[in-house]
Amino acid sequence: MSVKEDITARVPGGDTGLIVLVLASAYLLYLLAGIGLGYDLRGQLNSIATLTFYIGVFAMLSLALNLHWGYTGLFNIGIVGFMAVGVYVMALVSKPLYVAGGAAQVGGLGLPLWVGILAGMLAAAILGFVVALPALRLRADYLAIVTIAMSEIVRFSFLSGDLQAFSLMGTRVGFGGGSGLILDFTPPLEALFQAFGLWGVYNGLVDAFRAIVPTNPKPVVDGLIYGLLLLGFVVAFYWLLKRTGESPFGRVLKAIREDEDVANALGKNTDGFKIKSFMLGCALMGLAGILWLMPQGAVTPNFFRPRVTFFVWIALIIGGAGSNTGSVLGGAVFAAVLYQGPRYFQNLVSTVFPNLDSPSGFGQAISPLISSFDPVPFLLYTIDSIRQLQLVVMGLVLIWLMHNRPEGLLGHRKETASVIPLSRPKSMVAADGGADESVRTDGGVDEGDSTVDRESNGGVDDE
Amino acid sequence: MSDASNPSVDDVANKVDDDALGAFASGVDTTEQFPLQVEGLRKSFGGITAVDGASFEVEAGTLTGLIGPNGAGKSTTFNLITGMLKPDAGTVTFNGEDITGLEPHEIANRGMVRTFQIARELSDMTVLENMMLAPKHQRGEALWRSVTPVLRDDVREQEEELLERVWEVLDFFDIDHIAHEYAGNLSGGQRKLLEMARALLTDPDMLLLDEPFAGVNPTLEKKLLEHVHELREQGYTFLLVEHDMDLIMNNCEHVIVLHQGQVLTEGTPDDIRSNEEVIEAYLGGTV
């Protein structure tokens, strides 16, 4: 239909090729921007690591949301609440035991990191169950209301003083309230490599990095490796959700999205399927939240404002709801262009034109435009405040997408909900072949037929 | 099923069956002979009583028509039988089991499947996906089985079996040439075929068709009817809601006439044709 569709169809390697292409161009752009900004190697590596990090988290979150919205048609706008519960429960379980006089005001249960991660995912899933149980039986919109309210309730709960510190199993634990919670457990990479006995190898790698980054290479290497780890998780999410979608289970989810009554009338317990799908997605959102915040030193409740939820929605809409490949792509594009992009653009402009004298306020920016039709101050002001305008840019992109490509970059790509390809089994082709003179052999011919069919019916069906 | 102190008709019937070893052939086997029994069904919406104590039975292996003027309560009766609506009073018994107030999926899993008045295809799924959805007890409907590597082979095996059946049914209904098409792109008649084919794949004992011929051209109507008759001969039981009197009269063995939420009369098409009350109801006697 559009030119873009032709391009997405022409990329070699199909969807995978497209993802690789998009990632490669994003990295290339960032490297070029880095050169423009005059970054040294360390700066370039850091910028790559940061980009990878955000591509990873947004791809994961948008994959999880795709299970809810793209597959099951569940309108979840409380994503950030499930992330928060994941992180906070993980911290509660894995933070070391409270020691009086230490930096941390509260402790945790001191259990290993992986136990904490599982507990966080479980808690997010259970919260999903509690939220879904009453809301799923009502009309779809109510789930939206309940989830966004839940995410704010979660945020305010972690802000509240009542949960700041309490006693659990004889030790002082808590969520830190508004001042935040110090995440003083073993750094995730250290825990991971130690678990596999590879910590020494990792330290060797850090030392080897001294060759290119002479001073303090550890943060650089940490960032890069953590980014790679996140991409690994993206692959795992993708694998899991692809299998979920391409199965009889996924088929029922799709049917629920299309028409729940029909699925029910065909003997599918739709409430059960919806709850399972919702809980799985919530657990994955919890995990994504954990992976996002785990490497930071601390976590505060106000990170979990609803805007994060809408970032994920934008990522999914860009990529195309209903397609796992599209979700990954949407996450990558969102992270590279809309989330990190404006910051880089502003830095780039101020580096390339260091002497730009942008006006300090909106009045000064707008008055020359009105009095003497001089747009330059206004333009400079806009560029100067592009980071603050990030949300406006996102809004414009959304409006543009809704008008021109509501199905997203890859939304037209339908992933068949079955374990096997659904063309006529070979055995049946042979059996029918001799007897019936009007045989339609298999997929190839069928598709030819059906396009004709579509064209001849098209006009009427569109009504 | 029912309290011991108050045995239901079915219990008695089963008991007789056991005791007499089928000696009283006529009085026995009510449930086997009449798989669907509706007793005193009642449903009102606000002040309007849509179904007002309807009682009837559907005989096994027949094509039974349910007719009535607009607003007679046909669709509501359908919805009450299939669990889409919960009755205010009355019972629905299917294959000897009280299914009143069960969820639609529970009723479908007991072997009674419905189609909808306006064909409700799943538009963004292909015809094949629509069809693959329908079969009951698919192993892969358990999430863990679908994602766990070794267990997924088990699911794959069943999918291959199902796919063969799906293609057989596609061939039977002559819609194999649109198998890969999105259901949303089908014509009205093709949707009706798809819906009936899909319902059939759930392996039901009984099919409830809600106006399957509405908006279907004469050629396709003939084709659909042929399918219905062929299936009936294979032993399926049909309950058919239809507006078109001629169609019902020419094809059904038994006709039930609903009027103002009650069964006005029932009998063979000839009985109905000559019934004054029916004519009056249709031509607008009392309202």
C-alpha cells in the first residue's frame, strides 16, 4: 500500500533483517552523533551502552504489553505499577539484613538475587491476578481504569511512611518511603558471574579493557555487558512470547481479542485464559522493571509515574500491536529516537553551534516573531528546550502514526497462531489429487485464489 | 444431579432403563430420545417478559425449527439455552444433565454449540485459524505445555491431527479455496459457512443455528441446507431459529411456534400450516 510497506517487505532476512537494520542504523547514528559531540572512546562506549540499555528495557516491556493488548486485547495502562512491585519486592527479599548504623535505613531478607527476582515476578503476577479478577469480568474499559488506578496506588503505597520500615521475620525491612530505597545487594553482574564461577574471567576482561580505556574501565565494561545481558533477555522474552502466541493457547487469546463471546460459545473458558495471559504479562513487566532498576544504586517511588506506562504504549504502537517482531522494533525505535534522541539532538546542536544565544524565556522567544516576523529566537528557544518538549514530540509522532499508519511499522505482519504451518497436509493432497479434478493443491494456489477473491469481494466487505 | 428425596424425571427414566433392561421401550430413554429439554423457561428484562414459561423438547437426530413472529422470544430462548443469558426461572436439561445457568463454554463442552444470527467470524484471524480454534480439549491450550520444549512436540502432534480434520471439514463445506483468507474479508455467505464449519469442529451432539439463512443468496441457501441435511443424517441434532416460514416448513420434521415468550403450538409442518392460532399470530391478531 504505502512505500514504507514495500521497504519493510524488501529488506533481506525478513523481520530479523529489519530489526538488525534498524539497530545498526541507530547505533551508527549515535556513533556519528558522538563524533559530532567530540566524545572520546570512553564516551562513545558509554553512549552505546546507554542506548543498548534503553532499547533492551523498552523492547522487553513492549513485548510484555503486546501479550496483553496485541494478543488478548487487554487494555493495561498500569504497566509501571507492575514494574514497581517487581523491583520493590525483589529489593525486600534480596537486600542484605539490616545493620544498625549502616548507610541503608532498612534491610532486606538477605536472600540471593535470583530468589529476589523470582519473588518480584511472582508478586507482580499475583498483583495482576488481584487486579484482573474483578475487572476482567467487566467490560474492557474497566480494566484500563482499574490498572491505572492500581499503578498510582502502588506508587503512593511505596511513598507512604507506613511502609517505610517494618519488621518481617524478626528483621528490620521496609520500602524506604519517599526518600527512596538503597539497593545495596550484590551488583547484578557480579552475582551472575559469581554464580557461574566466572567472576575471575570477568575481572580479566575488565583488565584487558585497560588497553583501550586506560582509567577505571570497570563502569564502561559493566555498562556494555549489562546491555548485552538485556538484549539476551529480549531474545528470551521474544522466544517465550512467540511460542505462547504460536500455539493453541495463543489462538484462544487471539479469539478473545476478536470476539470473546464466540470463543466462549466454542467452549473456551475465556476468563481463565485472560487471567493466565494477564498474569504472565505482569510477571514479565515485573522482571523488566527489575532489570531496569537493579543496576541503579537506589530506587524512589516517583520514578514509577504513569508516563513510563505511556512510553511503553508508544513503543508498542510504533512497532505494531499484535506482532512480537514489531514490539521489539518499536521498543528499539522508541528508545533510540524518542527517548534518547532529543537529548542527543540538543547536545549536538549546542556543541556544533556553541555561540547560539537562545532566549531565556518564552516571552523573549515569541515577541520578535510577533513584532518583526523574526522566527530565529523562537527556533533557538525550541531547540534549547527540546528535552522538555520530548512529550510534545511523542504526542506529535503518535498523532502522525494514528493518521498514517495506525497498524504500526509491522502491524500488518500477522503471526499465525498455530504450532505448525496451516497449509493442507501433504497426505491429503495426495489422497485428493487423483479423484477430484478441481483440486487445489496447497498454499500457493490457494493464495492465488484468495487474492482474486479478496479483490472481487473487497468493495462490499469494506462496509 | 438432584436430591435423593426428590428424584427428577430423568433419574426415574434412567432407573427404569436399568431395571427393565429397555423393556418399556416407549416410556424409557426420554433423555436419549430428547437430548434437549426445556422446562418453564422465563426471562424478563426490566418490565418486559421476553420468555414466559416456554417448555419444549427437541428429538434426537431431527431438524427442529423454532419459529415465531418478531419479538416472540426466539433469540432470548437461544441465549438462555446456551448460557449467554441466565434464566429467571425454569430448567434446561441436555443429555440428562441439568445445564441451567452454566457458563456458555461449559455448555459448549457438553456437546451443544450455537452459531450466531449475525455471523461472528474472528476477522483478524484466517479461516484456518478460526477453524483450528474450535476443537475441544486441545493439549496446547495449557500454556506450560505450549512453551516447554519437549511437551510442545506433543502439542505439535495433536495440531497435525487437528489440521487434517480441519481440511476435511473445509472440503466438506467447499470453503477450502479461501482457507488462507482473513475471515474479515469473506462475503456474508462464506461467513455463515465458516461459522457452521467451526461449530461442527467442536464435535457437538447438537447444533443450535440462529437464523443461518438470513441474508444468504438462494444458491448458497440451498448448499447450506444440503449440508444441514447431510449432517442430520449422520446423527447430529439441529435446532434452528428461522424467519422464513417456507424454509422451515419444507425442511424441518418438527416445528415449535413461539409467541409472546410461550410455546403457542408444536407439531409437524402440516399441523402448523393449518393451525389457526399460528396464522393469527403471524398476521397480527392479538399483540
